[in-house]
Amino acid sequence: MLMAHPAVLQDLITQYEAPTLLGAEESTPQARQRLVDVSYTLCVATGTRDVDMALIAARHRLSGARPEDDSLLQAAAPAERVSGV
């Protein structure tokens, strides 16, 4: 899975939280659409289907936590170097 750059994730979180805190879901149609668009982009960037899970995943990645798949890649890397593959 492609991983979004941390700066992009941070920007998306900021874009999502600012209108949410200001009550964008109850304001203009343009503000509501912007919130929908940012929510969708967050989901795509994190590989999730729910904005709450997307926020959790983005914050998890920003905190320096490593995805589980990285541990598998690191475990395979030494063997590949030894065998010359």
C-alpha cells in the first residue's frame, strides 16, 4: 500500500479538524462539501473507509509508529542481502 507523506497527513488532519471545530457540517453547502472532500482524501491516504478510522491511522503514522507490514519487510531484508538476490 502506498503511504502518504507525514506532511500531507498532518495537513489533511488540520483541514479536517478546523471546519469540524467551527461547525462546518451545519454551515454553507461549500463548507460541508469541503469537509466531505477532506474526509474522503483522508480515507484514501490511510487506506480506510471511515473518517474516524482514517484519523486514527493518520495520527498513528504521525506518532512514529511503524505499520505491521514494515516488520515483515525488515525481517526479509537481511536474508535477501545474504543470498545476493
